[in-house]
Amino acid sequence: MKLILPALTCLLVLATAATAAETVILWPGGAPGAKGDKPEDIPKVDVYPAGEHACGAGMVVCPGGGYGGLAADHEGKQVAQFYNSLGVSAFVLTYRLGSKGYHQPIELNDAKRALRYVRANAAKYHLDPQRIGITGFSAGGHLASSAATLFDDGDPKAADPIDQVSSRPDVAVLGYPVITLMSDFTHRGSRNNLLGPDKDNDELAAKLSSQNNVTERTPPTFIFQTDEDTAVPAENAVSFYLALRKHHVPAEMHIYQRGPHGVGLMQGDPILGTWPQHLAAWLRSNGFLSGAKRAAVEGKINVNGKPVSWGGITFIPSDANAPMITARVMHGVFKLDAKNGPPVGTHHLHMSFSAADVPSLTEKDAPEGAVQVDKFASSDSQVATAEVKDGANKFDFELKYP
């Protein structure tokens, strides 16, 4: 009796962009605080457009390297190509480094400028200015978490139009991030390079420890980490996650047991290499891959005339980028508000209920004690659908299963 729905995962389209389409100098007239005009003095972004599969979202990518170098391939270009596979245009940031004499707040200013540039040029890149995120790894994770907590709303009086727009990212993605610049858990090289002459200034280090700067306006954040990482221990990621929870910021964190520091996408590893799939699902469920409007839903589900005791209902939109939303069903009732509800449009329905709700079922019919169906009745030839409209939606679904 158990009907298996195809895996509810985001299908990845192979990226077509192998090289950056263009390189953009963030301050064409010279960056504030620049010490010269050599490549290391010029912050820039390499642009990887999503092309024909574009979903309208953009992501600034900050490679790691301890603020002393840049892991521009496996934490830059490869990540950009992954985002392209999701339909997200990527902008890989080359920021100025402590090893070249640049110290705080130069790096953060470069990241904020990159976010402003992408948002100010959203029309040029066919992007939604409200779906601009930032990703960072290791020290780049500290930079990304700093951008997610120390942003500003722009200066409407600024002469430069780019400076007029907000530097707040709409989502943040952190891979094995340096978070704290204090305690035994910091990456000392990152602290030294970022602070430079002030490397022993604990007061400044505390102010730049990202867990101390989280507020209710910090954007939704995805974090992944490994337990075996000794270069940047998991206490960094955990401290940021707990700060997000304290301030009621939506967050998801994955900590894998195995894996050293600096793994990037870790393609080829059947376990650790699953983290990009979790990220893709998270971005989709949080509406980053689609600008579709969401709506409130509530309703009842009966099976053979009696309320479903325990189960769930998933709304699967026809738009492959729009969020798939699951509501828990208890005593036949489900309810989601507009913030957490499904997007407006046509949906296929995937429903589950306890095998105990249908006494005629045997353990052979439902060996896991639950039934998953995508039809209103076992005799139906078509999958179940529902039309979600703008505003409040009420549904009553009757399931008939022997």
C-alpha cells in the first residue's frame, strides 16, 4: 500500500559556465585605503552568470585563506559553478588581505561593497535585489558572518549610487567559518592577519567576533562544519548558531563527524559531499531560489471518514525553484501562516498518515507503520492537486484507502 513519491530533492542542472564572464573592479577610481595599484590593492568580483537556468538570485562568494591568501578555486570558482547549477548567479570576491598590509575594516568594506554592487546592478544581471546572499569559507566565513551582522542600509545622500543601497545580505551561507577571534577556539592566523598591529587587542577582537554581533536583523543562515576540524574547531560554528537561535534568526546547521578543514564542496565523498544538497534544499525552502509569493493554508484530512491521527502534507509547486512546504497533520488538522506557507499556484500533494488509521492494512502493506500517498484514493489515476491562492486558503481532503 505504501506509495513512494520521487525523491523530494532539488534537481541540479549541470552548470554551463566554466569561466567568469567578466571581472568587475569594485572601485574603478581606486579603493578607499588602497596602498597602490597592484593586483593585491584592487578588490574585485569575478562574475559567473547563471545563464538560461537563472532563477533571479545572486550570491557573493568569499573564499577562505586565513586573511593571508585566497582559496580561489575550491572555495571560489567551484562554488560559483555549483550556484550556477541552481540557477544562482555568483560573484567571487577578491578582497584585500592582511598579508598585503590590509587590516580591518578593509576586508569588511570590500565585502559590503561587493554586496552593494550586486544589488545596485540587479537589473543588469537580471536579479531580484531582495535575493542577494553571501557565502564564505573559513576566514571567508568570518568575512561573510561579519557582513551578515555589521551591514548598513546605505547612505541615500551618497554621491556614488552604489553607496546608496543596503549592504545587508538576504541569506548567509557559512562553511567551517572562523567566528570568534577570542579564546582557544579562534584561528590565530586569521586574527593576526585581520587585526595586524592590533593583533593582541582583545577588546577589538571581541568586537569583531561575529557571535557577539548577531541581531534580529541578521539574515537566515546555513552553516556546515566537521567535527574533526582542528584548524577552526566546531565551537566557532556552534557559537554563531546559538547566537542566531537567541535572536530568533532562522538557521540550519550540519556538523559531519569526518572531514578535515578546508574541504570546499567535497565532491566525491558520499557523506560529506551531501552538504551542498542540503544547502540547495534550504535555499529552496527559504524562498531564495524563487520570488513566488507565499500564502496561509489550513485544513483537515480524513482517511476513510476519520481524521488522520498523525502525518503530514507536502505542497509541491509546479515551479521547481519555489519552496516545497510540509505541514504536520495532528488529529486531522494542519495549519501554516503566510510566512511559512506554500507559494501561490498549483501544487501536487504528497500526504502521509499512520497505518493504524486504516486497520485493514497489514505490516506487509505498511512495513514502516506509515503510508505515503499522492492520490486522494487508491483507485484514482491522477495525482492529487490543490490550487493555493493569495491570502488565506482552507482545504478539506478526503482520502479513501482500503
